[in-house]
Amino acid sequence: MTQHFPLMVPGATSNAGTLEVRAPYDDSLIATVDTADKDAVEHALRTAYELFRNRDSWLTTAQRIDVLEKTAALMSQRAEELAIEAAREGGKPLIDSRVEAARAIDSVKICIETLRTEGGTEVPMNLNRASLARMAFTQTEPVGVVVAVSAFNHPLNLIAHQVGPAVAVGCPVIVKPAEDTPLSCFRFVQILREAGLPEEWCQALTVNDLDVASQLVTDPRVGFFSFIGSAKVGWMLRSKLAPGTRCALEHGGAAPVIMVADADLDSALPLLAKGGFYHAGQVCVSVQRVFADSSIARRVADGLAELANKVKVGDPTLPDVEAGPLIRHAEIERVGAWVDEAVESGAQLLCGGEKLSASCYAPTVLYEPPMDSKVSTLEIFGPVVCVYSYEHIDEAIVRANALPYAFHAAVFTRTLDTALRAYRRLDASAIMINDHTAFRVDWMPFAGLHQSGLGVGGIPHTMKDMQIEKMLLIRSQEL
């Protein structure tokens, strides 16, 4: 019998119908989910805002730590179940979904560590006549109601990154997961509630009406808006936020990699293949554009093609599958059209370039696609890596910086000065030296620049965004 998930908004009902959640690999029905109408969204917002305005109802830091500790323990007990279900609904292979589940557990633990180690600061006084006999310090408080809108590609850990910090700092949170992958979110919220979090403090809902989604995001009672998804939608929603609503946006990129002539190819190529074909390329910092010195460019391209041909593609719930489906069948057609366009315009197809099934596309390597083709100028979000040759590293840097997106970049070289030259000149929030662009741990800063986003992700950084610092000043003749 198909599992059903009711609306996770206590006390609310909805007439908006249900959403079918289907496995992207074989289109099998996994579950149905109730969706929220405008009345249910209003109920959720009213509940969250009343909680925030009633300071006597706020959960203490000790209470929040207790909930998070129990959440991490419950997730650890159910890690394999969480990984399998995330693989089913999102299509990320089980080997990588297991890593995601472990990261989500660690994300909750980082929330606890941050609560225990970070706080307010002293504001220096007694420095001049105006500040004599005074002392001042700051303490942190929750910024307000958090509304989090998430993406499909990491259905468990992205939720942990958006909801975990909100719970940790004491913000009532309403989360809307991606319609394709809501189940991992609902399971995470269920675990929070099982761990002792009162239901009203974390509400989860899906919608099937864009106007209802906009109503949720743009309401003036929202203190902080967290968005992970497409740039088009994110920037549009930001333009509609109520005055005073803070926000963080995380979009995609077209991550560049520079391969210097002295790069260790034996070490580098497996990393590039992992960073390019991991989750079928559906990662915002996936390896996409590889600029290789002309003396090694063809070796780089051929080596990547050889590795791409060895990637096992198929059912993401099988333990030996390395790349699964794209999230929707229409994405197969789009990626295929982009690859065909590049080949027709002069790119050399070294491997792949074909649909393996209605849901899977072959890992693909293109050599020298035109710089104005879609695969060179837009985020592919599919299992396609492009390799280009260059004559001088400064040329490669200029080409890497040519797009309006900037997130992660990478440089492979054995020469420190070369690495530092690229680090200083590349447009990116993080430069990986001798590692792929999709590297991430959950405490590090994670930020899209330019059109790739706004604000800084990563658990401690998100927690800071979701708080204000309130200063207390004391005047006393004893000071």
C-alpha cells in the first residue's frame, strides 16, 4: 500500500488535493502527500508568528540542544533507511545517499557544537569621556519566523542545513521541500518532533499552486527567507520579499577547473570524474568546464572519457550503481539537446551523448565545444563535462571568469605560485587546489557569488544569519 504523508501544519486543513511522489528512475509511485492551500499557509504563518511574538514560549538553549541531540541519535539509528528513501525519491545513488545521511547527522551535531561555542561579544567601553563608567556586550536572539524553500538534489542534507539552524537558534520554521522530493524532509521533521520539538516550532508543507508558494514567502511576518534552487525563481522571490525580511539564496554555477601542465593526472582525473558525474551532474558546484593546458588537454579529455565509460548507471537503490537518473524525464531531453547543439557546432563527442533510458543519460565528455554554446555558458545540471585547451593560464582564468555565475572553482598544479596566482584571480567563493569543485564539508562557508546566490551557507554561517545581536549597555559608577 502506498504511504501517505498528511499536511505537517498542526490544526490546519486543506482542500488543495494531493501530490504524487514518484521515483525518478522508474516512475513508480512511492507516496502521496497532502498539499497546502492558502488557508493552510495562513494558518502556518499565524502559528509561527504568534510563537515568535510570545517570548515566554521560546525554547531555552538547553531545550533546543536536547532536541537536537535526540534528533542526531534517532537519525543515526535510521541512517540506512533515510539513505535508501532519499535514493528512491531523489535518484542519487545509494553509495552517495549514505554519505548524505551521514552528513545530515553531522549537520545536526554541528548545530549543537555551534550553540555551545559561539555567542555574543563584548563592545569596548571606557575608551573616552563619552564611554566612561559603562560596559556593553551583545547576546544573540532569533531573527523571527524562518521560511525555507529547498531543492531536490540533496533531499535530506539540504533540509538539515535550512531547518537545523532555525531550530538551533530558536526560530519557528516553515519548510517547503521540492515537490519532487518532499519525503526526506517530512521524515526529518517527524524525527525532530519525536525528539521532543513541539510541532508548532517546525511545520512542513508542499504546494501545487505558485501563488500559494508566493504567499508563504512574501508575507511580512517572515523574518528570514532561505532558498535553495534555480536562480530565476530565487531572484524573483527576493524581489517580492516584504520590507525587513532577510534572505539567503543558493543557486547554481558552471564550475571551472584549470589543469596546469604539471598537474598530476593520475590523481586528478578520478577526482574530476567524481565531481562531474556524481549524482548525474545534478550538483550546483559540479565539475563542468575543464580548461587544460594545450600540452595535456587531449590527455585530460581522453582520460575523463575513459573513466566516464566505466561509470555504472542505473537503479540508484542498488549498492554498486555510481550514477542514477535525472530528476525528471524532460531533463533527459534538455541535456541531450544541449549536447547535440554543441556537437553540431563543432564540439568533439568523446563518449556518451546518448539517452540510456527514459530517465538516465550517459556520462558525456565534450572536447572543445564552442564558447557560446549552451554547455559552455549555462549550468548543465546533467552528466556532461566539457574540456577546453588553453595556451597560457591567464587566458584560462579569463575564460573561467567569463560567466555571470561564481561559486566553486579548482586548480590542479604542483607549483605553489601558480596555485596562488589562480586563487587570487578566479571569481569564486572557494578555490580548491588539487581537488574537485564539488568538495564540501558542512561547517565550511558555502556561497554563490554574482548570479549564483546571496549570503553564506554552512551550518555556523546560517545560524549567524538567523540571529540578531542585541546589545546591553550598563552605566555604573563602579565601572
